[in-house]
Amino acid sequence: MKPILLLFLVSALLLSAAVPTASVTCNPLELSPCSSAVLSGARPSAACCAKLKEQQPCFCQYKKNPSLKDYVNSDNGKKALKACGVPIPSC
């Protein structure tokens, strides 16, 4: 009986220590630090790279949006992604 109780307690402790994953809110305005990189080809800032990495799960959604797809698909947009080490979305 004691091993089962011990297993239960250890499992409960492990589950309570688990950190829930944060979901990303897809908001293209969050990418404003990247405007100069995407619009003029300037080197992306650290803030831009951080936002690109944060918003990465949203890129396919942005590519489907007629207002945003030209920015995501642009040469400068791809250049910024590459400079920040963010994979170019294939969707």
C-alpha cells in the first residue's frame, strides 16, 4: 500500500510543478519593431527578432490575410526572418 501512496504523491507533486505553455495572441501590430526591417531591408533589431520568434506560430495565419501576406512573403520579410534565425513558414 505504501508504494502506491508514494507513487501517487510523487505524481501529484510533478503535475503541480508543471508549467502550462503560454499561447500566443496573433496580433500583427506586435511586429511593429520589425517595420524598418520589412519595409526598407534594414537590419532587424533585437526587439524585432524577439517578436518574430514570439509570433512565429501566427505566420501562416498572416500569410492567408490579404492585407498582410505581401509583408510576410516579401524579400525583406524573409531576409528579416533569416537574420533572426526564424524559419520561413511553409504553409
